[in-house]
Amino acid sequence: MAKDLLQVVEIRVPGPMASPQRCPLCRQTFFCGRGHVYSRKHQRQLRGALERFLPQVEAARKAVRATQVERYVPEHERCCWCLCCGCEVRKHLSHGNLTVLHGALLEHLASPEHKKATNRFWWENKAEVQMKEKFLISPQDYARFKKSMVKSLDSYEEKEDEVIKEMAAQIREVEQSRQEVVRSVLEPQTKPDPEEGSSAPGSWKGTNSQVASSSQDPSFLDLPPAPELDWMEPRQPLTFIGHQDIPGVGNIHSGATPPWMIQDEEYSSGNQQIGPSYEEFLKEKEKQKLKKLPPDRVGANFDHSSSTAAGWLPSFGRVWNNGRRWQSRHQFKTEAAARTKQSRKEKS
């Protein structure tokens, strides 16, 4: 009987809950232990991440046999995210002004640290074993890449030397043509001119004048000679207006002052004020303030500049400063009667 009661009263205590774990691929926390990596969602996220990282690895693998060397540009400092190591890795290998494309990524994929991280990543996420070799570079492939890189660097230097030689040849050709032009200009003419008579040594008067004239001669530039104009030929006559000389007024040929340098009389004193005065500025500033107020306000049209007489407001008595109130009232009445009496006398 006692055993039956113990069986009825027995309380089942649940086992300990699994510790929470964070999945970086799914970006969520789960409590099911290692069973999460076998779920469909995790495997789908894993395949998507590997497919995004695989093109970069394949591009680096192509550079093992055909290494590309380019001139350094700031874009070669770009990095990529290594999914297995969980860190950023440089894609290209730069030294000085040269860059080996995908060299840094190949060096990272061939390192033993990347191999260890890849094995751990495959074991933790239960990825397909057949795909692991696609994300690793063997030491033999890396050695082959080094040989290809040396050959590519040598060929790039040869191309650069050829380009430099071509540029030097072009510069020499341009310099040679320039010297030939200068030499042809400076050489004196040795052939006699039949129209000018004998070509005696004393007939040359100054080599510099001949050089200047030869450089300005159109025949020197292989241009067709200009047609000679016959001014005596009867054509449309030209009218000569005459010299426009105004007495007392000079021009540029006589050394006179140009018109734009002559100072006007109205501005010669220098006392004329430029721009508005300070009072006008204050008035305009006050107008701008009044524009911000409502136009229908009381006293909007009042002219503050108008003058008003002293008696515009009627007087109702004096100010009660001391004494009794009736005294000021009687005094006001007395003064008002006196003013009325005086005005009547003036009218009469």
C-alpha cells in the first residue's frame, strides 16, 4: 500500500534546458542545441553564403596559371569577407606601383590557418564534404602561382621598357624635326638672285634682318604667293574723308590722356556721398519693420512725420498737485474766461 502511494505522489522534475547558442548564418539565438545545424533553414542559409563566397575563390583560382599584373590604383585596396575564418581579407597583392590581382586572397586560401578554420566551419555547420576542396588552395597550386607571378612581372617590365623606348623615340623625332626647322631658318642663302645683281660678300647687310624677313616671307612656309594688286586699275573709287583732328583735343598718337582716364568735373571734388545716407538707411529699416505688421491695425496709416499744434487735445483742467480740487477748477475757469474776453476784444 505504501509503495502505491509513493508512486502516485512521485513528481517528475524536467531535465536541464540546453544553453542558448547564437547562429551567425541564421542571425538568431536557438535553444535546441546542436540540432539547429540540421534544420532546413540553417542548411539553406549555409548554401546561400557559400554560393556568394565561391565566385571570389574561383576568380582567385584562375589567377594561379594566368597571373595579371597591373599598375596600382586605390581600388586595389578592397577587401572581401572570408566565410570560413570570419574575418576580412585583402583581395589583391600590391607592392610599390604594381599590383598582382587576387594575390593576397590566394595567399590566404593557401595558409594553414585558413585550412584549420575551414575544417572547423565544415564540422560546426555540417556542410557538404564535397564542397570543402573548392575553398582550399593546395601548396602545389600556390607554388605554381608564384612561378606564374614571376613570369608576369618580367613580361610587364618588358612591356613598360618597350613603351618607354617608344616614347623616347618619339621625343627624339620631335626634337630632330625642331632642330631641322631652326637650322633651315638660320642658314644664309648662297644662291645668287639675278634680279638683285651680283652676290658679292659686301652686299649682305645684316644676317638678322634676312632671317627676320625670311621667317615672315610666305614663300618660306610653302604658301601660294599673294596676287599683286594694280592700284591704277580703274575700279570703284574710294572717298577720302580727311584727317579728323579736333583742335585742342589730343589723341593716342599725340600722347594725350585716354578718355576713360579723364576725371569728370562733378566727381572731381571727392565730397559727393556715394549711396544712401545713414538717415535714409534708418528710414528704410523702419519701413521694413512695419511691413511685417498686419496692414489693418489701428494707426497703420498715421503719418508720424506730420507736425501737430499744441492745442490738438482739449484741456480739461490742471493737474491736481496740491491744494484742494475746487481751487484748480476755479483757476481753470478764470483763465478760460480771460482768454474768451481777449479773443472778443481782438475780433472787435
